[in-house]
Amino acid sequence: MDERLKAFERLLNIMDELREKCPWDRKQTMESLRHLTLEEVYELSDAILEGDMKEIRKELGDIMLHLVFYAKIGSEKGEFDITDVLNGICEKLIARHPHIYGDVQVDNEEQVKQNWEKLKLREGNRSVLEGVPVSLPSLVKAQRIQDKAAGVGFDWEEKGQVWEKVEEELREFRQEVTSGEAATSPLDPGVDAASEAETRKEKIEAEFGDVLFSLINYARFLDINPENALEKTNRKFIKRFRYLEEKARESGRALKDMSLAEMDLFWNEAKKNG
């Protein structure tokens, strides 16, 4: 037997045994596993960003266990088993790649993506956006929405147009912020001040969302993954801030007792160190 098949069969057999004999494994449901699966996916994401291949292999194993676990529970309910899952994805891949398994001709990646979305519509989806999970983090969701819309031709022609849109949204955001700062009291004496302030805040929030959405779109044209870019910046900030905290401790000071100028000295040192 192929080594890959032997390894997969071994995992399936272990899953069967754990489900039968282990109190914790017996107790689990799809609902109880859900948050653990999300945690494992984020741990894989961390390992990928760190470039830690050993950890990536480990986290892939954890996720594979979860996939087998869900299939096991599905089989116990008489709904589906691992064979159904694997055959299902195989049939889907074959159907979605007519340029490999059929006679469709494509010249580039974009044509592949466009064909993919068209095929999904033929399969019964009423909107190309149906495949975007509601519970996705907003930044990732925006990226997926834009990818799918572009897949059916709803897209800018060049990145310069997208940047113009970014600048337009920035101007509108700044204008809304400025008008909000200027409006110290309701124009209409009959309008509640708190309600008016909340309305201004909502308008500013809406414009800020437009700025983020347009920047994410521009990142797509630069072939930059905005989620990865932001997470790398988060990690960079954490590293530098911890350096700042350590230097403050070494000097016998607390950050709250230091001036911004003093903190900037250590911050600039951190920047030089990477």
C-alpha cells in the first residue's frame, strides 16, 4: 500500500479507537470542536508567518485530526463519512478545473478564477458572494469579497485607478472628521446633542470603513495580502514595544513615568535593531 494511504488509514483507525474508548473524545460534538478548530487554524497561521516548517507540520497534523473527527461524527449520525468527504472534494475539483479535466482553454490565472466563479453560479449559487463566510474577520472578508467580484469582471482596470479611489475615500474621511470636530452643538435646537454626536460618529465610522476597503483593494493590485501585512506590522510593533519596556526596566523607570521624548529614544533604538 502507498505510504500516504497507510498513514491516513492509521489516523482513521486511531480516531475510531479514541472515539470508542476515550471519555473526552466520546464527549465531543461538532459544536464543541468548532472553537478548537479555529484555534488550530490560527496556530497554523502563526507558524506560517514565522516560517517554522517543523511547527507547520505539527499544526497541519492537528487540523487533519479535526477533519477526521468531524467526518467520524458525521458517520455516527448517518449523514456522511470520510469517503463521502474525500470523493466530494475530488468531484468538485474536477468539475471546477475543466481546463485540466476537460477541453476548456485558459491562458492565465485570472481566466481560471473567472471560470471558477462562473461554474459556481451554474451549480446553483445565486450570488458569487455566497461563498464568503459570514463569520470571517472583516479584513479577510473584504479581501475575499473583492476577489470574488473581480472574478466575474467587476474590477478596476489598473492600480492607478484604485489609488485614486483610496485618495478619494481619504478626503471624504478627513472631511467627515473635520466637520464632526466643527459641530460642537446640534444645528437644530430640537435635536438631542448626544443623538447628534452619535450620528456624526456613525458617519465617520462609515467613511473609515470605506478607506480600509479601498486600501485592501489596492493591496490586491499590488499582490499584497493585507491580513499578512497587518499581522507582520503587529508583530513588529510588539517586538519594539517589548524592547522599550525592557530598556525602561533596566533604567529603573516605569513607562508611565517617562516622557514621550524619552520613550522615543528607546523606540528608535528598537527600530535600528529590526
